[in-house]
Amino acid sequence: MSSELSLWYLRFSSREVNILLLLLEGKKSEEIARALGISRRAVEFHLHEIKEKLSIRKNIERLHEGFAGNRAIVSTST
């Protein structure tokens, strides 16, 4: 189980990781789209995929909590 938790980030594509990092910097969808040279609709698609992978069903603000919680689990299990 601990190896499963320590590799949680492998579930994300490189694009999803880039979007997550920009999101954690406080960027909005439109800003992320500009930074990555993709459409806002593409960003929203990736955000939906990220939320599904993190099992977050409510709103995008909860994404920060899910990402931080998974990161804390990884750091305490090693």
C-alpha cells in the first residue's frame, strides 16, 4: 500500500502535471491556457481528468486540497 501511495503522481500525464503546477501558483484556466499555448477548453478538459483521478467531484477549489493531501501522504510515508 505505501508504494502505491508514493507513486500517486504517475497517474497524471505530463500536461496534467504542468496544469497542476500552474493551478497551484494560483493561475486561472485562461492564464494556464495562455502559458501552455492551448485552448481554455483543453485546460478545462484536463482539469476534469485531474479531478476524476483525485476523486474530487465538487469544484476546482477542492483540487488544491486533494493535491496537497496526496503530497502530504507521500512525504510522510517515506
